[in-house]
Amino acid sequence: MKKKIILLSIVLLLFTGCDITRLDTTNISKNIKTLLSQKTKLYNVQYDGYKYYLPKGISFINKDDYNALLRDQFGNVYYVYVDVISYYHKIENTYKVNKDSHYSQKIDYLNKTGFLQIDEYAKKNKYFVQFVFNYVKIEAYVSKDNLTDVITNMCYILRSFKYNDSVLESLIGEDVLDYKEEDFTLFKSDSSKETYMDVVKRSENEDYSKFLEDEKIDLDY
């Protein structure tokens, strides 16, 4: 019986890897450290100049150039902004901790930097999340009950981003991408060209429910 248990353990390690990730259901800081300090080679989404991984349960609503809208299994919407220009120019992380926020932390793991800022909207019992890592920014507006799950999903997405330098060199070098070199603001908490809140306001003036049905793209797992 003992030999069977040992053999089963070896098989599980072969399929899951040497490290078993244990996440905390309430400790956001601990989960960030656990996930962002681990390397990953999981990818299931690829576009010009970069690729990344979407966890199971998350699907596309829409994608426009280097922006994307995602939705998880709980109905939370994520706004993703990939700043390939800042990556190309290796812009320094200048984020400063905001003492007035519910949560504010500068992040640095595996030579990749960013920040997490969470602001509470007490009247609606909602939180506005801004998470930047490796030149990608994800924003979401979520309830307290979903906050830990959303942050965990963001970690899985952000840690997986891998850039294709040769493709970006071609795009940027040939002026395919429209940008101004002086406008590098990703590491400020109000930096996205179009923030999640802008998307929400815009959607209120459109037939957004029909738009979601028309544009939703489910990933095959």
C-alpha cells in the first residue's frame, strides 16, 4: 500500500509540476507574491508582438488593437491595456504608494515591475482595481465578495505576458503604431488611454447587451 501511495505521488508531480500552488482565500498580498514570483510558460492567446494566458472561465468580450475587454464566470468585466511602447522603451516604474487607497502597493518580481491599487466606493460596496505588471494594465470594478478571485485572475494573466521583441521592433520602427514618445504614463494610477470607467460610461449610451452577444469570443480549453 505504501508503494502505491509513493507511485501515485510521483505521477501527480509529473502532471502538475514540482510546486503545488496554495492560494489564500483572503490574503491578497500573499497571493500576489505566490503567483507573480513564479515563472510560467502557459499561453493560449497570441497577437502581434505579445502572447499571454487566460485562465479557464474568462472569455473575450471585445479586442481593439492593444486593448481588450474580458469577462469572468462571475460576470466581472476586466479592461486590459497592453503598453508595448513603454515596454519597448523600458520605461521605469514611477508609481508612488497612495495612502488614501484601500490598498496600494508597488510590485517587483522576476525583474518585472508594476503596482496594485484598490479604491473603495463605500456607497455602492464596490472596489475599483488597477493592476499593472510587466507593462500591462488591467482594471475592474468589482464587489467585495469577488475581490480576491479577481486579483488572482489578474495575477495569472499578468504574469504570463511574453513579448516578441522582433515583431515590436518592426511595428514601432516602421511607425505602424500610433503614439507619442513623450506620453509614457502607464505607471500612474490614472494612466490608461481609455480607462475602465470610460468604457462603462460609453457602454451606458450604447446597446451594450447586444454588443456583448455579437462580439463575445469564447476560448476553447
